[in-house]
Amino acid sequence: MRAAEAAAEKLGVTLHTALVRAVEEFEEAFAKMARADVQAVFVAAQALTVRSRPELLAEFALKYRLPSMFGARDNVAAGGLMCYASDQVDLSRRAATYIDKILKGSKPADLPVEQASQYQLIINLKTAKALGITIPPSILYRANRVIE
């Protein structure tokens, strides 16, 4: 949250937050943002937003005509606008390396903690069209995957 606040201040934009504790609160959060006339929504990849039905969040974003950036790629496959998230294949590969080291005798506490180093940008052009948004070609060229 602090990082988002710092980025908003640096960019000169107003940050509206909608804290949600249950799936049943998703729609009211989107409705609240629409009433506040927010220009876009970022849905962080948290346990609640990843485990719940990904199409639900995408559906509310479309219903309230809010361009959405997600932290989980399933939301974009389900109709969200875009996602910038860690590459799950790369993370799985790196986890397998750790498992191999542990099975060969390394102590887990001796292994370094790593952060994701590879990320993917996924854009849903069908959703962009439904929202009346044109994604610039320079952004499309950078995308790892474009859903048409």
C-alpha cells in the first residue's frame, strides 16, 4: 500500500482504496469506485482476489466500465483488461531447483530467499474494445500475450 501511495504522489494522481474482506463485497467496491469517478482500477493479487472466481472481478470491472489492471493473469483470461504479474512457469521452475537442492541435503534455512525476476504483460483487446479503449501499438509490442 505504501508503494502505491508513493507512486500516486510521484505521478500526481489521486489514489482511492477499496478494501474488501469477502467476495460478497466486490461489487459494492466497484460501484463505489464508479461513483467516485475513478479512471482505472488495480486489483492486487491477494488470496481473496486470486482464489475467488476470476471472471467475477472482470465482470464487475466491465459492468461499471472501469479499466482494470490485475495482479493475476486468470482475471485477464476471464475478461479483465490487463495484467502485469510474475511468470508462474519461471517461478515453478525455480521452485523445482530449490526442491532438488533440499532433496540432495541442503538445509532450507541456508537457501537464499528470492523474488520473482521475470514478469508478463497480458492484454485483453476484446475487453479494451468493449470499454472503448485503444491500446497503443508500442504497448502491444511489449506484451507477452495479447488476447483478441
